[in-house]
Amino acid sequence: MEVYDVLIVEDESNLAEFHSHYLQQTQRFRPIGITKNIAEAKQMLRILKPKLVLLDNYLADGKGVDLLKDITATNPAPDVIFITAANDMETVRDAVRCGVFDYLIKPISYDRLSDSLERYLKYTSSLKASDNINQRHVDQLFNFQSKSSALQALPKGIDELTLELVLNAFSDPETVYTSVSLGEITGISKTTARRYLEYLTAQGFLSAVIQYGKVGRPERVYKKNN
């Protein structure tokens, strides 16, 4: 079973780490590097030779769409899934012209990313199926780049905007929160904060420990996993 090496090019370190953690839970994708700028990405592309790149557009030293043009000029060129807040038609057009496999607009649903990765596996498998193909086979290849009609959303009670807000709160790996302190810093209710903390803990992104306060009352404290 082939495992695909993935390079993550993302300037939000906590989001990049969440991408990496997510990929580690899969059987077929292996994160091999994280970078937040174009200069380092070019070096990692040359040295690591990933099969797939998760690419953001707004980077510290330029735009991902410009790096994308360099990527497509290499041989062999890795495939690219564009993950960005850029929702203007010009960026979308440039990305499509450069042959990105998929284009995901932030904040993303990880079910949406999962769907994209699943279609990518089918796409690469189909490419290897035969040297001689017919029209049906060609149609199938192009259909793999279309969003699945059966795509599921995030679990009930979890939305992308609030999830990104909570993820941003854990940008410092040494930060710890209770549901109360997270609610205070993000402006969401204690109940909502607890729901998102438990969701991220179930996903393996956070860990929770019981901590006793000054008066001996236990409380759950959450910290990002390394």
C-alpha cells in the first residue's frame, strides 16, 4: 500500500500542526515537513520531493499562487491542494490554470479535506490502472476532482469559524485553558468552549488533565499535544 508524502505550506503554525496531526491519523498520507514561507518551501520541495502539497496562499514572503507556478514547472511536479482564505476569482482562476487538484476556502471543514484526500487516492489509483484508456476512464479521472455529493459536514454543534477561533487560542504550545478561561479569551460561552475542547481532545489535538485548585475543587485543563 503506497503512502503519500505531504508537505504543508501554511503560515498559521497552529493550523499547520492541526493539518499535520490530521494526516498522521490516516493510513495513506504522511506529513514530512511544515513551512510558513516560500523560500523554505522551495528548498523542502527540492530535497524532500513530496507527492502532495497542502498550500496556503498568504505566506510570510509572498503568495502561494506564485509558488504554485514554480511547482508546476518542476519535473516530476507534486500535486497540490490549495487551502486558503483567498476567495477572489483571479486567485481561483490562477490556481485552476496551474492544475491544482482541489481548492479549499478557509475556514475548512476536515470532512471536506477528508473527501478531497479520498478522491485524490482514487485519482492516483486510476492513473496507474492502464496505459491505454477510453473516454469513460478519462471522464472518471476528471470526476475525481469534483466534490462528492455525499460530503458530510462537521459534527452537529461544531462550526468552522468557532473551531478556527479555538485553534488560534492554542497557538502557543505552552498555553493551557479550562472551559472558563477559554470562553473568556474567545468570547464564547463556557458550554460552547467545553464542547469544542472535548471535540479537539477526541480528535487527538488536545489532551486534558484533572487539576486541583486552591480550594481542592478539580477542573479539566486542556493543552495542545506536541
